[in-house]
Amino acid sequence: MKFNNLFRKAATVTVATTLLLGGGFQAFAKEKDSGDLEDDSRFTQITRHDMLNIFKQQGKEKFEVPSFDASSIKNIPSAKGRDGSGKLIDFDVWDTWPLQNADGTIANYKGYNIVFGLAGDPKRAEDTFIYLFYQKAGNTSLEGWKNAGRVFKDNDKILANDAILKNQAEEWSGSATLTSDGEVRLFYTSRQPYEPENKLYGKQTLATAQINLSQPDDESLKVDGVEDLKSIYDGGDGKIYQNVLQSVGVNLDNHTFRDPHYIEDQGKKYIIFEANTGTETGYQGEDSLNKSAYYGGNNEFFTKELQNLLQSPKKNGAEVANGALGIVELNNDYTLKKVMDPLIASNLVTDEIERANVFKMNGLWYMFTSTRGSKVTVDAVGDDDIYMLGYVSTSLTGPYKPLNGTGLVLHQNLDRDDITWTYAHFAIPQGKGNNVVVTSYMTNRGLFPDHKSTFAPSFLLNIKGTKTSVVKNRILEQGQITIDPTDDKEVPPYDYGKK
């Protein structure tokens, strides 16, 4: 991965010390090798060279998602709802995200931890809506999670009087923050149906609402409706980020505009989200094949990899691969203020880098994203490969450097039909120490009569400077999002998991 600007010198002793512990400040300011290609991109690129090096790294213990005991995995007891006939059934629950404070740590809402999640009937893929789960703070058991039900009512999208939301068909993932005045603010993806005859093409739009909650008794929370429901941004004119109309009719084009992650920095509000680059930020098409910045490495690698790609069955997919993690600034009322250049892009590599997740820890900004090997256009990567990639910067707005040299943080390559298959990994800072809790969901939808998509067992990831490692023998409860700070044992990544 290449950078056109060197990282700024750390402004404080804390940041400088952190960098040194994680591999040295020199790791940020390392000069290019003389054989490196010029990179005139405006932001960080995930290159084909990166993905080939990731392939070489995977299999090392410190990067592998822990193995889980299939016999111990349970459905979420409270994840129940009604099917199309009104019958009470067990629901699938997949992508989830916690209610967080502005700094990314877990928010305590009147004594409860809250998780929002996509849930629905295992037999109906279109049944994809946001539900609210809550648990007494300090309780880490799977049984401790209660279900407050679906967040939005069917008519909320109509009452919002929003031109985009009125055609909403599904609710996709996002983030949630506890505001400074104690309100729950949800950010999510509004998805329209794919109905070309009605000029609807499955558009994804970043949206938000205030979620009102009450406490009927000492043991429960209740959703009391929403207010200020509105769309924020859908890609606009397509210059910075691709809009849905630009993808219509383009073979193999996987348009993405989703997973808004809210974060605050120096009094400003931002959303970081999954997208695709626009016409002025390095677009897709056959010309992309000749852009050396998308390959990385040196001239020799570029020449060889270009020839390989031209002969690859993944060539056509690579031409339209332009995944990105975008960023916009918001006004205080959560409306769009400014559209900014992407933070990371994956041209010629994949159209899909999902679940943007950003927080500041020990003086540095860390950004994570999930991606599937089945969407990656590098031949060495298999369809069963699952990744969480990570990047680090001294500034929220970058430039970002790949963690562990390539960006690889987590890898798994189980068969998708395996009960212990996991995805949508999400790293949660704990407020102190070097360990974060990683959550995910387990088991794909509708595969087993008795096993539903459910909270996976959480585990710990150690982060220090530019290095990370899975903490050995620290598998947590299914759906656990916090740890006792007194039990946060530090495990230096450079001393653990080497093979």
C-alpha cells in the first residue's frame, strides 16, 4: 500500500510512545523503495499487492478468528418474532452494532447496554429490519439479552415525509450513539426495492432517527417511537461517490452505499460509510486496468500482475471494482454539511469493503472494515476467505496506514455451511488498556432447521501501535460486548502468536 504524504509527527509524547511500542514511528515515515511506482491518489489504496501479501499472512495464529465449539452455540433466546402468517418463530439475527458513546466505548443507557441488529424470518430474505436488544450492564450472558422488538413501525417511513424514505423496503446496518443530552441517535441504511418498472433500483441511502425509549419497569426497556427520521446522503451527483444510477445496467457492478458509522472529533460530527469511488475520485472501467497505483509494489510487479489479470476470469469484475470507505461531515442537526474524499479505496480489488468502524485509542485512530473473498478479484484469494482489515492514522481524516504491514487483522476460511462460520466482525474499544472486544454473527441464514443466525462468541484483539493480534484463549460469551477492566490482561502482539 502506498501513501503520497508522510504521516505527521506525533504531537504528544503519548502518541510517539505508542508508535514506538507498535513498531516505531519510522513505520509511518518509511521512504519509498526506488523501485516503487508513483502513486498520485488522493487517499489510501488497498492494492493487489496488499491482497497477495495478505494471502501469504493468513494462517498465522495471531490473525485467525478463534475456533468455536459448535455444540456450545445457542440461538438467542429472545430473538423471536412473527412470520407472514402471524406464527411466533425463532428469528435470525445477523449484523449488530452497540449503542456507543462519542468515543466508541459502550454507552450505559440508564443501567443497560443496547445492541441494534438486523433480524427477520429465516425463510424470507426480504424480511430485513432493525431490532433493539438490551441487557443489564455487567451481565455478559447470552440469556441476558432481551428483545424490545422492531425499532421502526411500517408507517414511520411515510410519516417522515421524506422523498427517499417513502420507498424504503428494508433497513440495513449502521451505528448508534448516545448523545450529550442523553438521547439515542440511530444511523442506518435505508434500502429501496429493486423495481426497474417503477424506476427503483435498490438504492441505499444513509439515514438517521432519534429512538425514544422508556422503562415500563425495573427489568425492561420499550421503544416508544421515533422522531426526526430523515435521509442524509445517497451519493449525490456521483462525482465523489458512485450513485445507484451509475451502476444500472453495468455488468458485474456491485453498487454499495451503506453501513454509516457515526464518530465525533474535536466537536465535529462525521459519518464514515461503505461506498464506491465516483467519477472524480478514481472511477471504474477498462482504463482502471492500466493504473499502476491500484497494483502497488514496483514496476516489475505491475507488469507481471497486469498480464496475469488480463488472462484471469476475474478481469471483468476487477474493471468495475471500486469499493471505498467514504466520509461526510454533518451539521449539528445531523443533516449533510460536507462531502469529503474517501479515506480508503479498493479499485481493481473489490467492490465491497463493509462495516466501517472507527475509533481513537491510545492517541491513534483505528479504522476497520470487513470483506469477503468471494467478492475479491485476486486469484489467490478463495471464495471462503473472510477478512477484517484494519488501518491506523494520527488523524481521523487520514492518511491511513495498513495494520500489520498489509491491513490483515482477522481471517477465517470455513465453509459457509459451517455452523461456526462468522462475519461482520466489529471491534469495540473498552476505554482503557490495549484489548478490544470483537463481536460478529454466526451461522448463515436459513441453512439449518434448529440453528439460526445468532450472536457469535466474542473474543479479544490486542492492538498496540501498528500491530494487532488475536488474544489467545480469551473467547468470551456469545454477544458479549464489554469486559471487566481489571481482567484486561495485556498481551504484546509482537510476543504472541508468531509462527
